[in-house]
Amino acid sequence: MFFHQVPFIPELLFESNDFASFNRIFYVKPMGMVNKNNMTLDDLEVFKYTFSQKGKWMNYLKSIDNFFD
């Protein structure tokens, strides 16, 4: 609920430390991928580049918010 009211906080958390959260999401257990060969470091850089664009996080959060409404 708090992130919905202050939407820039999730952006700051994900953008901190050069999007280290993507590394945790894809490569660290228990959330990481089973077969790490399915995603290269170049693929991870594409995710980082995409979400580093201004306004991308707001669109993502709005789509999640609409899903749960």
C-alpha cells in the first residue's frame, strides 16, 4: 500500500546500485532461474537499459496496479 501512495520509492530502490535487484531476481536463489544458461549477461543489460529510461517504472507499476484493481 505504501508503494502505491509514493510511487517514486520503488524506482529508487530498483535503480540503486546499478539495478542490482535484477541480479538478485534472476541469479540468486530462491527467486533465481533454475538454468542460468537461459539468460546471458547481455540479456540482463537489456533489462537494465529498458528500465533505466525515464518513466518506464511508472508504466510498469501502473499496469500492476490495474491488474489488482
